Amino acid sequence: MDWEKIYSQAMHWVREAGEKIRSSFDQTLDIQTKSNPNDLVTNMDKEIEQFFIRKIKQEYSDHKILGEEGFGDQLESMQGIVWLIDPIDGTMNFIHQQRNFAISLGVYEDGVGKVGLVYDVVHDELYHARRGNGAFLNKKPIPLLEKATVKEAIIALNATWVMKNHRIDHNLLIPLARDARGTRSYGSAALELIFVATGRVDAYISLRLAPWDYAGGAVIVEELGGIITNLRGERLDCLSQDSVFAAKPGLHQTILEEYLKNGKW
Ligand code: IPD
Ligand code: CA
Ligand code: CA
């Protein structure tokens, strides 16, 4: 498999898609809801996913595609080459703010992330990695991550998980939020993973993400020495929704052992 070709085509397509999104900013969006009134989708989410699928299928008819908006394939396994696409991660931000969203794309082989791209469309910042070849922001190499302590850490964490919610006992994450230097919430899992990868935050926790939310960012985080698992410390399988915990090396283990081990995640 010519991974260099896949990598450069993926980057080219992501930039092209970004251009389409930027030029949609002065058009009226068609906004619909999905599973609940706050689960939003626009015509652009759908158009961008279809754009990627056309490009990938034209070039690689045997590759499989898992896309958030459902235009790709139904996957039963991660065998072979699978593209995982979130055409707009942070749709609510896209609609309300026209910023703080990203295109996320991961290309996996037999369940192993080979290429990861997260494109911050508004800032024209493409974060990208090919496994074993370093990670970059546009053309600039991103340095490897260094260790951090909880008391000096900024943790990206949605307020939902420290308020009464139907998924977890909301008391479980309060000690971590209290002991950390600060918490942040940006509304785009792909960008939050990039913030871990670039050291802008030290860790990111979500109780429920879909594979397309984290597939691209995970490759970049791991390429820089960061660790990404579910909240039980297990490897993510890209086939199901799961909790996600990404952090700097060292800090990942400390948080798992000292703050997460008693939770039922
Ligand atoms: C959402 C964002 C958000 C996360 C949600 C995701 P979407 O993706 O990544 O930060 O908390 O769980 O569904 O719907 O905007 O692509
Ligand atoms: Ca998403
Ligand atoms: Ca999305």
C-alpha cells in the first residue's frame, strides 16, 4: 500500500473540503436535528461527507468508509483499510460561532491508525501525522509531549460530566476537576485531541464519543507520545461508541490510577 500517496491525497482533499466550508459562510445553512433538539446537522456536514466519499471511492474502491452522516459503509470489522470521517466536528460551534470546529479524518489498516488529519478550517491549520513519521501543524513539526503533573494540568472536560447526568455518577470526576490547575471545554472532540497533542491542554476526557470523533486525533496524539484509551485504560476499537481519555505520557497513568480506577465507565 502506498501510504505516502494516501497521506498526501487525504491532505489535499481535506484542504479542498475546508475551502468549500469557508466559502459557505455567507450562505444560509439548512439546519436539522438528529437524535435530540441539540444534536444538529447541516447541509454542509452532509455535502462534505459525500465529497470525501466520492474522492475515496473513485481512487480506492476496495477501501471502507465510516462517516458520521451515514453515507459510508456499515462496518462490522476494522479489517482492511478504513477511512473514518467526521466532516464537521463541532457542528454546534459551526452553526453558532462559525469557528471552533474541524474536519477529522483517520485512515486505519486492520484497526491500526496509519494516517490522522484534523483541519481547523477557520485558522487554516492542518494537523497531520502518518504513523512513525512525526506529526505536523501545516509544514511545522510538532514537538513530542513531555510529562505533566495533575496540579499543573489543564484538563479538557465538558461540564456535563460533573453535573447530574444519566451516564455516570457526577461526583466521580469532581476530585480531578478540583485538583487540576484548570478545566476547559471547547465543543469539538477533534480539536480537543489536537490541544492534547500540541500541549495546549494536558488531558481530555469525554464519556461518550463515536469513532469518527477521535479516529484522526488519536493518530496524532499517539505519534507525539501521548496516550489515548477509554476511561478504563483500554484500547479504543473504532467500532463502537466509548469513553475517551487522552493525556500526556505519565499523566495518563497517574489520572487512571488516582482518579479513574473506581468509576464504572
Ligand atoms: C461532537 C463534538 C463534541 C462532543 C460530542 C460530539 P459533532 O461532534 O465532538 O465536542 O462532545 O460528543 O458528538 O456532532 O459536532 O460532530
Ligand atoms: Ca463529531
Ligand atoms: Ca460531525
